[in-house]
Amino acid sequence: MHFVDKERLLDKINTFKHFGDDGMGGITRYALSKEDLLAREEFKRRMEEAGCIVYSDDLANMYALLKGSDAKAKKIVMASHCDSVKNGGNYDGILGVLSAMEVIETISSQKIPHKHDIVAMIWTNEEGSLYPPAIMCSSIVCGPYLPKEIAKNYDENKLLNSKSVIDKTTTFKEALDKFPYKGKKENRINPKDYEAMFELHIEQGPILETNRKEVGVVPCVLGMCNFSIETKGVANHAGTTPMKYRKDALFAMAKVLIKIHEELDKIPDLVYTTGEINVHPCVHTVIPDHCLMSLDARHVSDEVIEKVKHIISSLPNEVEGCTLKTHLEWDRKTTYFNKTLVSYVEESVKELGYSYQYINSGAGHDAQFAAYMLPTTMIFVPSKDGRSHCDEEYSSPTHCYQACNVLLNAVLKCDERGVK
Ligand SMILES: [Zn+2]
């Protein structure tokens, strides 16, 4: 068994939280911003000090490579992201990068023998907070390996032309061209040169904490479906139209929402969200004539996702005098991680004597796209009060240290035995 340096790991957590410090305990560190650049510079400095070669690809994904003893062995990579949402926390994504750095520093300083090159990697623009969508650069790099029905939602040119949500004009590509860490396309991570990918990440939910588990072993990322639901009524004057003559699209949508809850709440372990709603014309003296609502549903079983799709598609065409239409925007099957890598994680946790459980990832991560390209898995760290994407996001130093030890030992098992 091997152990990382807890103080050195905590020093990194304390250093990186200054790059985009929002003054309220969290950070705002958009992809390709000056704060992102500060984090990249510190990554480069520390990794070169540990003896790594640092390089980047054409999407500014960044790699720090520690040479292994066997020049023919494929690289083993540990990757996550260092960008954040607005007023996000100090652990989402960045903890995976800092842990990858810590593993490299440990292997280097303790001179732990390893055959494979070991790489710490930063994925660019996972959050998609400034340039949507989320998980952008891993979707581009892994694009050729994704199933067609997923790949069609991630057209590279469209993504590169994504506009800043702040100034509405700068494109992701323009920002990338100006970013000092834009490198060469041939440096992109690929299955020919890479053996396996590990991503350590905070859980971003309450399950590990509630169950008093120290580490999460992650076998999969949940399958999901996304619908848009639309009601159409008739706009009219708020004062002159008696209630019985109204076709109120918002009222109809409210009925639809209740109906959705009646049906979907019966399905065990399903999580679903109707997070976005648009009402037209959204004027207090006008009866709404148009309403559009999103539905995002997630479950480990593909059959359950099919059942949800059937329930939503079978909603009536008319509600409260308004027409109702549902449209499946996209869906995705559960992504299972590589069983051998999952077993290395589990074996490492057991040897280290930490409490653990299997936990499915409800959130999307770079690892979910990487899994289509190479053997991949994740390790989860408990999140205090299950909070994430907020200033209060927190994982205890002990939990961070434990998960980092699991990452180190799992990577070394992969180095020794490879992936079957
Ligand atoms: Zn993340």
C-alpha cells in the first residue's frame, strides 16, 4: 500500500482556491478566463517540479506526463476539470486535478517504480458556464467514439462557435485562440496511446454522507432522457375574459406538472427535474398563450428510462382547452465503467481499510464520454450536506486524503496488471 502526502494535498487545495476566489468561500473560474490561466500556470509549475513533461492539445486540455520505465506501455491518465460554475465551490473538478497532481508528486518523490507513463490531465470547459454546453471538450475529443445518437448532439463546429453567455459575441474558439495553453491536435488523449482513465470527483450529493461511507466506488453514470413539453392556449385580456372562456397555457402546464408527479413519483430511485419553464407573453395583464417546460429524468435501468419516455409521450393532447405536445430532445443509456478498473478501486479501498459503497453517478462528468473511448472509472468523495455548485461546497481533508490514496493505489494496480 502507498500513501500520498496529506499536507501537500491540502496545500494545493488552499492554493488553488485563490484562483477565482469569489470572496464568499467559493470560486468563479470560467474556462479560458484569467483565473483558469492562473490555475493552469500553477499546475504546470508544480508538475514540472515533480519531473513531468507538460503539454496541451488544440482544445487547451492539459497534460503532465511522468515517464514510466517501459517505453512501449500505454499511458495511464487521471483527469478532471479546473473550471467552475459561477460562485461554485473549491472541490468540484479541481479536487480530481489536485489529486492527480498529488499522485504524480507521490510517485515521483517516493520513487515508486512504474512501467506506464502516468499522466495528470485537465479537461477544458467541463462546466460550460461561460461557453455552453457542459462537458464540451471531452465530447469533442471522444466524439469519434461516441454512439451516433449521442455524437449528433455534440457537433464540433457548433461547439467551437458557442458564444459567451456574458458578452454574447465572443466565441469559444476565439477565446481558445487567445489562450496561452492552446496546443496541437495530435496531443489529444486517444485510445492508441492511453490505457485507462481515472477521475476522482466529489459526489455532489448526500448519499455517502448519509450512509457514513468514506469513499464511493462508481460503476456507472445514470442513463437519462430530456423532454420539452409545450402547451398552447389563447392570449386575452386579464380583466375582460371570464374564467370559463379561458385557454390558459400556464394553468394547463400546472395540471401537466401534477400529472407527471402522480405518474413518475411511483417509480423507485427515479430522479427527475422540470427545471426550466418559459411563459409567453409573461405579462401580468395577459392570459398566457404559450408555455414551454423542460423535463430531465435519470435512472440506472434503461427499461425505466423507456417507461418514462412512454409515460411522457402518452400524456393527453389536450389539457384545460390547450393543446399539449411533448418532444423527446435526447436520451442516453447508462454508461458503465470498466469492470477491471472498478475492481482496482474497490480492492484499494478494502486494503486501505476505508468504509465504502457502490454509488451510481447521477451527474454527468468527462469520464462518461471518456468511457466510450478507453477503459475508465471514477472515485467519489463525500460532499458535506450533499451541497455542490455553491460557495458552501466542502469535502473534509480526511475524505480528500482517503480518496487520493485510493486513486494512487488503483493507478499502481493498473500499472502492474493492465486492463483486461
Ligand atoms: Zn465536476
